[in-house]
Amino acid sequence: MGNTLPKDMIIALLTLFFAVGIIAGYYINPPVSSALYFLIIALSFFLFIYRKSKNQLIQKPYFSISTWLLVFSFGILSYTIHHTPNQKRHYSHYLTDNAIIEGTITHRLKPTEFSERYYFEISRIDHLKTNGRILLSSKQKKFSPGDKLIITEIPKPINRPLNPYQFDYAAYMEKQNVFHQLNLTNNYIITGKNKSFNYYLDQIRNRLIRSFNLDTFTSKEIALLNALLLGQRQDLSPETTETFASAGAIHILAISGLHIAILFFLLNLILKPLNRLPKRGKTIRLILLLLFLWGFAILSGLSPSVVRAVIMFSFISIGQYLNRKSSMMNSVAISMLLILLFNPKQLFDVGFQLSYTAVIAIIVLRPVYKNIKFSKYRAVNYFTDIALISIIAQLSTLPLCLYYFNQIPLLSVVTNIIVVPLTGLLLTFGLLTLLLNSISLHLANVTGAILKWLIQTLNNYTEWIAGFNSFTIKDITFPLLFSITLTLVIIAFGIWLRKPTFKTTITVLTCFIFFQISYLGYKTYMNNKSELIVFNNYNESVISIKDRNRLTILCNDTTTYPIKTIKPYLTASFNPKPTLTQLNTLLWFKGQKIAIIEPNTIYPENLNPDIILLSHSPKINLEKVIIEMKPKAIIADGTNYRNLIQHWKATCHKQNILFHATAEKGYYKLE
């Protein structure tokens, strides 16, 4: 195996097959026992092949296959073990109607418009030891990590999206091992503080951020400092986040490899004099460097991008200490493998995927761009290097950005030419001010003034770039199929850049044709679809009728129809321009008659609709309506009261007729 693969690719391939095993574990979700049996079979096969091949001069491919299969099975088992509902002590196995829940607030999350949100680690249910965390929301009180609570209400499953193509927050939280949520009202008491690691970490962060002269900085600037220096993005306003996203600089708001690279450079510069010490100078320098790097990583929350960068620079530091050059690809692969070993579900995190995709592309294409020099002046080449690296990062992450965010900020390269060096200065003066806050307030005020100017410059520049709305393409239809096929095109193009031959040219063209075929095929499929959808909307009834590439939106008020409810559906349908029509009390779709019953609705006798849609809580005797009209299904949209929905559900169950409430089951689709 070592004779056929470059040394820096072996660990990368091991990591790849481990990741594929995690993906298989996610979709299959086997019991732990089944995953363990599969691992034992794979291990037995590996040992058998190893024993047969160790005396062979020329290795056959069976040994490689057995190795990849073994690593793949480890990935499945790792996911299965870390999937918390598979653990015997998970709280979900102990929930009862009158359960008393004890636990601790561990993390404060980014708040919504209406409430604060937290992770809550459950330690006991009815005095039985348990584990697992849930999502807490609170409108009345702000909590902090370490707060111990006793809760007397049973958590509920996190709501699934109720309209087509909306963001699935429940699926996202499942990948964080969070499966239930609870709103805190009068259902809890605070019992004290659990002075855990997260408690002390939160205290240190708060003390550091309070060490700044709060009279000098605005709340917006403090929130930005908290994000850039300490990795805490909870207090960033939606407007700030949207501005940086539109400017193509959203990565600046999360501590990543850029920040760690700057810190590594600063620490190297500061600790360099230690090399002159006669005894153990280099060793002391290495230990201090690693302690500072990992201390900063822990302080910033150990995000995947930070851990990846810190591991990579740790290997570089150790290599420098041993006078050896460490492989960048090996360092990245090892960091990825370590993260996935401890938390396999990080593989599904968007930031994790974007971070590793960008850094792997930059490393792979380094031989292509490192020799490109546009000028004899170092300053010019510095900025052109930033531009080239930004282009590589943007192109490599393009399929993921389109799939997750449905937009492209075309000016991101222009943004990063200024923002990257500006962030370097900002981080330098931010850390320097933090240090001087405890040494000399006079010097801290000077560096703090420079820091404030840098923050204002960063904000003004990103706002200026974000103001060019026409350079941000939004609402792009890009399903998973497009993301996969475009990724193949980009990989093939990267191979061609490194080795432009006839074969690689044909490969690029083939992948591009495959992408075009997938695009045309999917668009044709979507354009030929015919369907009626009853959306879940609380203010008014909204129905869409799609007849091939024509889309009609029916609602009560065509001047202020709920665009937020319909927008994801429009984006997924290649953004057709809908026709807005007043909603009538009677509709026809593919030969089926749909009657809409609202308050004061009067229908002629012998109407006999196929489907009845109940809207705005009409006061009717549903049992009598069913007997007289004989419908095949009853639909209740989101405008109805919940108590009426429960009563109608019981009536339909008694009459043995289909009942669908959009507030419970989500949108109703008729094809």
C-alpha cells in the first residue's frame, strides 16, 4: 500500500473512508450490536488478508480493500456509538408524563427574535442518572452556563418544517445530538451553580470582554470583538451577519484558520528569543507555543475550523522543532480524523464542510498558484496571493454555498483583498489590547483607539461592498444533485490545472456535460410537474397550483401575500413568476373538486366535493357535513384554532375519513 500511494495521501484516504462510514451510519442508523458485528467481520477479513500478504513481494489489491473496509466499518460504529439515543442512559428512554428533569445550562446559543436559546444537559430524570441535551428557550430570563435547573415539564420533539423546501431545523439539531426542545415559563426553578468547565470558560470570556473600555466601544463593536477574538457570535445582530454574508466575508465572523495563522505568526515572533537560551530554549518555546494555541482554541469554543488549524500548526511547530517538514495534507487529514473520532456528527456541520473543502483545495492547488508572480514588488504579490487564494476557496466551496445558501457574492474576492489583512491587524491589536488591559490602561487606551478605528473601517467597507446588491445573486435553485455534479466538475478542473493533458481535458468536459445533463433533466422534471399545495400559514389561507411551468398563488389578499411562506418553494421551482389570484370557495384540480369552508360559507345542496378545506375556524357540525357531502379527505390549514383541529380530527377518525392538519403534519400536496 505504501508503495502505490504517496505518504501524504495514506492518512487522507483513511480519513475519507472513515467519513464515508459515518455517512453510511447516518443513513442506515444500525443498532450498536449490528455495527459491532460488521466491524468484527471487517477486522477478521483484514487480519486474514494481512497474514496471507505479509510474505508476498508484490502486494495484491485485496490488502488495500480490506484496510478501507475496516476503516469504513469503524466509521459506521463510531457514528452509531455517538448517536446519543443509542446510549442506554439517554434521557429519551426515561421520559414519562410526570417526570422531573434535573440538569445544567451548558451553552448559550444565538437568540431568535423572540427568545434566548440554550443547550441544557440533562443529568437526572426522577433521580435516575441520565445524559443527553435538549434545546431550551426563554423569553423571561437570561441564563448563563453553569445554571442548574429543575424542570417539571416534558420536552417536545423539535418541530419539522411545515412548508415545502423550508430549512429543516429539526434535522440540523439532530446532527448536534439534540432531539427535543422546551420553553421555560413557570415550569422550572434554579437550584444553584454547577461550576463546570463551561462555567469557568464563560467567566473567563466575560472578564476578558469586560476588560475593554466599554464606554469607548458600541454594543455592535463589542459583539464583533467577541466574535473575532473569542469565537462567540451570539450577540451579532442579524443585520451584521447579513452584511458580511452579502459582502462574501461571513468567514471573518468565525474564528478559523486565518485567525490561527495570524496568532501563530505573532507567537513565533514573540517567543523567538527563547531559542537563544542555552538549555531547553527550543523545548520551552515549543511548549509555550502549543499551550497558547490550544488555550486560544479552548477559549474560542473548540470549533472544527479552529481545531483543524491548531492541529495543523501544532504539527508544523513540532516539525520545526525536530527540523523536519510536516506534510500540510497529512496535518489537515489528521485534524479532520481526530475531530470525527471524538464527534462524528461534525461531518454534517456546514462550517466543517466549508472549512475543510477550502483548505484542501488551497493545499492541492498550491503548486499551481505559488509560482505565479504578477510583480517584482512583494506588496503587490501579497495582495495578488490573497486574491488567488480567495478565488480558489470560493470556487472549491461554490457547490456547498449554492446548496446551503442559494446565493453567490460575486465581490467576495474584492472584499477579501482588503478584509483579510484588515482582520490580521484587528486580531493583532485586539489581542494586544487584551494583554495591556491588565498591564497598562494608558497603553491599552491607545491600542484600543486603533482597534476601534479598525473595526469601524471593517464595518464601513463590508457595508459598502454589500451595498452593491446587483453583485449578489440570490435565490438560486441548487438541489443536492447539482451540488454533487458541480463538485465533480471542480475536482476534474483542479486535476487539469495540476496536469493539463488530453485525458484530463476530456475528463473536465465529460464532467461538465454530466452537470449540464443533470441540470436540464432536473429543470425539465420540475417544469413538467403539476401539483396543488395547501401551505401552512397562520394569517390567511394560501394555495398554489402548479401546472407545468405556470404557477398560480391563491390567497385572500393578493396585495400582501405571505412571501416568506412561499419563497423556498419558488426558489426550488426555478423562480417562476407567479400569478396572484383571489381565493375562491371552490377549486378544481385534475378532475378533483375542492370546497373551501370558511365562516359564513354557504354551498348548494349535492355539491359532493372530493376534498374539503377548513379555513379560519368555521363553526360547523363536521359530522353532518361529512354525511351530507361525502368528501374523501378533510384538510385544516394553519388559520384554524388548535382545539377545533383536535375536535375535527376525532370526528374524522370516527367517520373513518382522511384528516390532514397542516399545523401538525405540514403542507398538503395533491398531485
